[in-house]
Amino acid sequence: KMAIVGTTAHSRTKTAGSGSGHVSGPYVISPFDGISSHRMGQAYDIFLVDTDSADDAKKQVEGADIAIVVVGCISTEGADRDSLSLDGGQDDLISAVAATVGSGKTIVVASVPGAILTPWRDEVAAIIMNFFPGQEAGNALADVIFGDASPGGRLTLTLPNSENEMKMTESQYPGVDGVSTYSEKLLVGYRWYIHNGVQPAYPFGHGLSYTTWKYDNIVAKDTSILFNITNTGLYSGSEVAQLYLQFPPGYQEPAMQLKGFQKVRLNVGESQSVTIDLEDRDFSFYDDEKSAWMPASGHFRVFVGSSIDSLYLQTTVTRK
């Protein structure tokens, strides 16, 4: 038996944001509809638990072999979310279902506008973040769950451990007397985490797939960085290779900066040579006094990998 849990799974499927981000498609395939109508889904006894109440869901999922908890929230311009937590008791919903069905048999699907807190991450087997998936939400989700498609997305943000982990002050946001002071300077997002040595819940660029990858043979040819990627796993899939640059000492730049990425799709055992070209602007810093980008010189360290926390290759580029 497979339980599909949560109002986002069917009655309140979230496919787009509000305000200017709202899109009304001609139809919507809910996660429940997509999973239950998939050819693999038809092999299961699938039932809907259309509630966000932890107590109600806990009773209804008893006897389920697998649970897929679909959660979500909405945002719009002109107003902030109250917090990074899921609203409506959905965090409690996940924990209750995982405690009943089993942590190794519970999957979370998060249809969200951005970063969220994941206090239940160690209680579940996997998290699928499909953000705002559009009208084909359910079919796309079913393809990933049943293995027709390998997950290929990567986090374009950092998932923190706690609310306001960066300790932003009121003077920074929303400001005092109508004035915001950007005292964080360039240390925003993953740059803050690297600078302060803080391990987030999930790092910038992170994302898993159903296969495994090998990076090797990095070479710098002027400002072009070449390396190989091999699919060493058992399934076809896609990988997003990411290049981070470290400036020479003395330039007061963040320790690591994303300067390029490339997505490759490879079959089992297949290899591909990847080239990421860097431009003059990538080796520049902004001079406040001159109000212009200025070239930096020295030895730049180049790192390549699958996320800011998983860097497998490195080389050096020298600029005069």
C-alpha cells in the first residue's frame, strides 16, 4: 500500500506562485493523479490522505508500506513569508507520518517558492524539491519516483539549519528609519556559509540522482577549464558540473565564487569532455572609488565539482 499524504498532493496542489508569478494552466495534474495513473503506480494499492493534520494523517496511514508526503507553501511580491518553516502544521505532518510508516519508507515532496527549514530531514528517506512545477506536476513527479527520469536539478540556494542563521540584524533588513545598511557586503548565501565555516542543512548546488559520477583530468588552457565526467552508475542521468573561483589573497573577495556550470546527460559508462570558459569579468573585482570593474592579477585557484561542498578537481590560472 502507498499513501499519498497532504492537501498539496491533490486538493490544493501548488504549481505556481501568487501575484505576477501566478499562472493558470488549462489543467493541473496533481501529484496523486500523476502517481496513481502511472503504469508503475497501478501496481500499488494507492490511497489519498487529504489532510495536513498530523493526528488525522497518523491514523489514516497505518498499514501503509510507503508514504509520499506532499507539502508546500506560496509566496508573492509585496509581502514576505512569515518564516522559512512550512505553514499549517506541515512539519508536524511529516514527522507523524514518518514515525508511523517508517523513516526509510517515507518520501517528502516540497512544492515551495524558495528555501525552507527541514527539521525532519533525518526522519525521511528522501526529499524531492520540485519548487513550483507547473501544470504537469504530477506526471513529472511520477516519472522521477518510478525511475523513468533521474533527478537532474541542483539547488540554486542554500537550505539553512535554522531561522535567520546568518544573524541578519534589523539595520540590515528591513532597515531603521527607512535605511538599510548592507554590512554583510559580499557575504550572501553560500559565500557567508563558506566564510564562517558553517555547514548548512543542504549546500548550494546540491542535488542527487539515481546514478554516480566521476570527475577527472582537469586542465587549464588559458582561461578555459577542461575536464572529464563519466557516468559510473547503473542508470542514465544528468550531472551539473560547477566551477568555483578563489581570488588571490589581498582582494577581499569571498573565498569561493561560482563562475560557471554546465549540464551533461550521459548513458551508463559514457564519458564526456566538458569545457567551461572564463571571461575577463570573472577575474575582476568592483572598485567602489572608480565605480568600475577592475582586473585582478595573481594566481587564481579553480575548483570543479557537483556542489559548493563537493569539489573534486582543482587547478590554477595565473593572470598578470
